Amino acid sequence: MNKIMLAKDTYWVGKIDDREVPFHRLILGKGTTYNAYLLKTEKPTVIDTVDMQFGREFVEYLSELINPEGIQYIIINHTEPDHSGGLAALASRAPHATIVCTSPAVNELKEMYKLHSRNFLVVKDGDTLDIGGKTLKFKETPYLHTEETMITYCMEDKILYPCDIFSTHVASNTFFADEADFDITDDFIGYYNAIIHPHRRYVRTLIQALEDLDVQMIAPSHGYILRKDIQKYIDLYATLSADTIDDKKATIVYTSLRNNTKKVAESIKRILEENQIHVSIFNADKSEKSAILESIKEADAVFIGSSTKYADMIGNLEDVLKDLKEMNLEGKIAAAFGSYGWSGEAIEVIQDYLHETNMNVQSTSHVIKTTGMTHVEFPVRVRFSPNNEQLKKIEHSTTFVADLLLSAI
Ligand code: FEO
């Protein structure tokens, strides 16, 4: 077999999948690759694996380069099964290998692949691992694109292993972008738009972090390995992940029994304003309905919340909601929120009213289906006064709306 070498003792050991692969509700017309890498050092290390259905084939291919029993570390940058799917097959043939991943990944991998009795090494931002001749440095990249993700950087080879980030979905026997017989830029951007863009807030954080690393090659887990014009590809991500729209407006309308829903409303306001979105906020019990409706007409996003009392909304809010379904509010983003003590029925009633309008009503189900994000929840439900954990939840949901408002894609 031809060995695909990235650097001394560093090999591609992945799988080319030239089917029209169903993936994230897309069909990958050009197929894809699942790139994994072997660093054949004194403590041999594998970085990522392949899709679940190719696990045995992956281990057979790897075995042509090394006896798997000698593998000391298996790095899992991301648990989604197109990259961790070969772990069960590999772990069974590499009984001495320690699995290296972030803290949130440990239980996922144990449960997915029945690895409860295996050794795990949990790494954090900035941790390094000496693999005997090479040193790996880890950076956590939470929510890019799932909570447990990290990237790995080989300090001696100056190679970045960012898993999904900087990937392309193209099945090709040409492994390096500079050897492809066409310009891969459109595929690179297409991948970014399809998979990465909803998470672009975290791309911006990553780009900043990369400034501290001397990256000479990017070896992602799908498609082409980038070893020329590296900065061009990083700059493309920087450009694509930037906010492209400004001058957006949001209206928040609430009623509050004991100020807890008011605190949620004010948190939403603060987070939107931190994103340079102009916010108008109304307590429906203390404001003219006409002023509220006028503001909603002008807004790009509308947040509506109430405390729950006797399983219903409180105050004048329903009067406002009844008028909304008579208005043309097409194109606006809408979200419900509220504080509650027992079941929070008011929040669901608001959500029902919003669904009767022609606004784009946010729901947890829709977010999961379109982005895979599980940390973003709609409606925003807070039990009693928001604690730190709930404030974080409000932040995730509100920044999601801000990101929708601030990008044309
Ligand atoms: Fe290529 Fe998130 O998996």
C-alpha cells in the first residue's frame, strides 16, 4: 500500500468514502473522507478514527503500518461517530492504549463503545502530552461544533489536527489540497457554510487562539490536508465567521410576578446589547399596548415572557399576544421565555400564541435539527430566580438569536 506521510513518522490512516453519504440531513454529493492519523513515535499515537461502519477496515489498514498492540494513546478530538466510530475496533486491538479526550467526552465514549474499563486521560486547555519524540498540545473548542470537541497540535511538526474544522467533504485519492487538480476553495467554503457557520462565534475564539501557534499544516478529519497557503484558509474562516450585518433591533415584552421573569428579560437585554443589537424592553403591565405593538413592528427579533400563576400567563400580556396574530410579522425571529415554580405553563401558552403568527419561532427541536446544538434551548424556561447555570442557559439561547440576526447566511 502507498503510505501517505505528512511528516517524519506521521501517516494518514483514514478511509475514503466515495458514496453519496447522508450526513446532517445533507447528501454529500462528492462523498467524504474520514481522516485519522498515526504518529509512529516511541509511544505510538492515533489521532481520531473513522466512521463506525469502517472500523474493522480502518484497523486492518493501520495494521500495515504498526502492530496495534503497541499503540499507547488514542486521541479523540470529537465524539461524533464519523470520527470516533472506529474506536471500539481499535481499542479491542490496542489493549494498552489510553484514550485521550476532554472531560465531557469521557462518558460519551464509555457509553457509545462500552469502554467503561479502559484508561482515559482527560486533557484541558493548554495541556501537553509527550509521546516520545513528539509533543502534543491540546486546546478545548467547546461547541465547535459540539460541547466535547478539542483540537490537537503537534509542536515539533507544527501540524494542527482540528477534526471537523477546516475540512472539506470530497472523497479523493489526492490527499493534499495543493495536489488536487482543481481549486478546493468552493468546497472548503461549502463545508464551512453547511457545518461550521452556526457555530461561528466559537470560530472567532479559535482564530484568536491560533495566533499563538505556528501552524505549518492543517490535517482535518474530512477531505484535503492543507500544507500550502495555510493563512489563506485561516483568513477565509476569519472572514466567513465575522458578523456581516449591523443595525438590528429586538423587542422584549414581559410580565413578572416577583421580578424573576423581569431578571430573565434583563439578562436577554444585556446579552443582545453586548452584541450591538438595539433593544426596547416593555413591562406589559406598565406600558401602552400601542407602543409595544409599534416596537414589535419595527423589530427583527421579539422575545415574549411571563411568570406562571395558576397555570397561565399573568397581567396584560395575553392582550398583546392576541393582537400579534393579526399582524404581518414575517421574517422576524420570535422566542418565548419565563420564570416558573412548578410547571411553567405560561411559557408554553406564549409559545402557542407565537406559533399562530407568521414569525420564525425558535424551538429546541428546530435548533437541534438545523445545527446539532444541544446547549441552546427554546423556550427559555427558568425555575424561580435565575442562578448561574440558568444565566448561562439564557446566554446560550440569546446569543443564538444574536448570531441569526447578525449574519446574512
Ligand atoms: Fe465530522 Fe462532527 O463530525
